[in-house]
Amino acid sequence: MAIAIRKTSEIEKLSQSADIVAQALSKARHSASVGMSLLELDTLIEDSIRSCGAKPAFKGLYGFPNSACLSLNSVVIHGIPTDYKLQDGDILGIDVGAEKDGFFGDAAITIGIGKIAPKDHELIACSKNTLLEAIQEIRAGMHFKELSQMLEALIRGYGYVPLRDYCGHGIGRKPHEDPQIPNYLEYGSAKSGPKIQNGMVFCIEPMICQKSGEPVVLEDGWSVVSKDGLNTSHYEHMVAIIDGRAKILSEEK
């Protein structure tokens, strides 16, 4: 596993791409409303990215057809935008990537449309709070497996389970690089494997299921749901390790 150590100039470039993603997510958060179609929201996100002189990183990536992954209700990740019009009570995961000057940015949020159920507020809070709490605890010298173990403990502490088989990841001149960062300790000791070091840049993305973490891919070949069929949530930030701590690069302004 070769995990890149970035120069300050590279982190600045990655930060620019992450900021473009954050701007697109902010516009999507404030624009998504009852009656808006997922395709309309996808176009808004693409326009936001291109207005910054960047390209939507997901469009065509591994054959993905759209600019954003829009994951509705039970879909936790990789939802394909359709002409479905948002309804009151929906929850929507919005995952956005951008590429500018050869450097990539990536982040995700889950939002409620109109008035959502209290249990869905709690579900979304789990993914967001797990992400932010984990980032606060990251230190250079930790093993990545310790981070995975911490993410799982936080998720289970909220009463939920992590999605299996999908993970956070390194990012740089490619949208997905080493290391892989599961939201659970997969095997071996948490005190084993590569350590987090200054200059590393990676994405952490808690993917939250209610009862079963077993993934099921729908007939479209992309959308991932939990085997339990219940609503899910997903949050993601891109961070850089600077002076021994994790700095969020993809924060909405």
C-alpha cells in the first residue's frame, strides 16, 4: 500500500477542489425542495462545479452516468439521478466530486426534504456526528485501523450499524487512492497496518444502516441499499493531516 505524502502546494490544490465540492453541496442543500427532480438537482450541481472551472469527477467515472450520486431514502450510496420529484419527508444523500487542475475533491451530505420523521433526523445526525467526532480525534501516528475501529464504535454507540464492503479512501490526483478506510475494523489488530502521517489527504465517510450492514446493489447496477430495506444516511469529509491533526478541506462556508 503506497499512501501519498502531499507537499504543501499539493494540499492547497486539493483544498481548492474540495472547496468547489463544498460550494456545490451548499447550493444543493439550499435548493433541494419538494417538487424538484433529481435530474434538476444533478444539473444544478454540475453547473456549480463547472462555473468554478472544474469538472464533475463522477461523470463517466467507472461508467457512472451523472455528475452527482443522489441517494434517496433507503439508498445509502451511488444513487443515480432520475426524473423522480422530491417529496415531503424524503431524505437524500448528495455525494459530489470535482476535478480541477488534475486534483480531486470529494464530500457528501444527507439532508431532509420538508418535514422529515424524528427517526430520520436521528439517522442523519448519526452519520454527521460520527464523522465530526472521529475527525476531532485523529492524530498523526494513529493506525488507520484505529480510525476504522473508532468509526464503528461511534456508529454502534448511536444504535446503528455500518454498511459493509464500502469505505473511505485516499484522494489526490485520482479520485480514489490508498488507503481504504472502512467504517469498521475488518480484521486483525487495530494497532496494525499503516499509520496516519502529516501530509496525507483522505476521505472519511460513515455510511449508516439501521439493522443490517449487508449491502444489496439494485437492478440499476449502482444504487446500494441495506438488506433490511430501511432508510440510510451518509456523510463525507475530505481531510488533510497538518501539524499532527486532521483539517477539514470540504467544509461548507
